[in-house]
Amino acid sequence: MPNTHSETDIWGLPDPVSQAAFYDSVPTKRLVAFIFDMIAIVILSALIVPLTAFTGIFFFPFLVTVMSFAYRVVTLTNGSATLGMRLMGIEFRTAQGERFDLRYALIHTTLFTIWGIFFFAQVVSIVLMLTTARKQGLSDMLLGTAAINKPSFY
């Protein structure tokens, strides 16, 4: 009897048809995680302002952007999820099904930051999350990654 599964079925991202539970409510959870993370980033940025002799007030949006980048890279590298994503029980996985390392965290965060600058790219990303089988955003589609509900065996 021939093998009916490809290697990516076994070792890659969960199949969106036979393992649909991995993708249930992921776009909604990503939205809630994003809101939580932005609140945390703004609070962290506000705590840094006194360390800048309060000059950080004048470039606060830039400070928030830098903090957001650092926050996302550090949290994605250390757990394949931001704190908001951990709270919502989701995490990123590579096309091979592995958790993010520093390289993936840097690339994904860079793309995320670029899409945040361009409104149209952000809209495209949201539409993709709502319409693709694996609920992937624009960065995920380019990298072959996906946010999934965290497996219970971790």
C-alpha cells in the first residue's frame, strides 16, 4: 500500500482540514493578543520616558515603535509567542512545525513593522488571516509560518 502522507503532513504545520482545531479562532485570538501587547508596549515605553530626561515625550511614537520591535523579537525568540499570544494560547510555528528562533523572530517582526507602516498591506494581511485555510497573515504567507493554538503537550 503506498504512503498516502507526505513528509510535511507529518513534520510540518498541522493540516487545516484534518487538524482544524489548531486554527480555530486564531484570527480573533491574534487580535486580542495584539491589543494586549500594544497596551504592554505603551506602558513599557512610558516607563522609559523618565530615563530619557523626559525628551522621549517628543518622539514617543518612535519610542513605541522601537520598544514594539524589541518586545516582539525577544518574546517570539523565547517562546514563539508574544505575551499576548501566550495569554490567548497561540504560538507561531515555521513551515517545518518548529517554534521560532531568533532568525524567524527578526524577519517576522521586521515584516510586521513594515506592514504596520503601510495601511493597504495591513488590510491585505487581515483579509488573508480571515480567508486562508491556515489563517495566515501576509508575513506568514511569505515565510511559510502560521499562528496555531498551542498544542496541549507543551
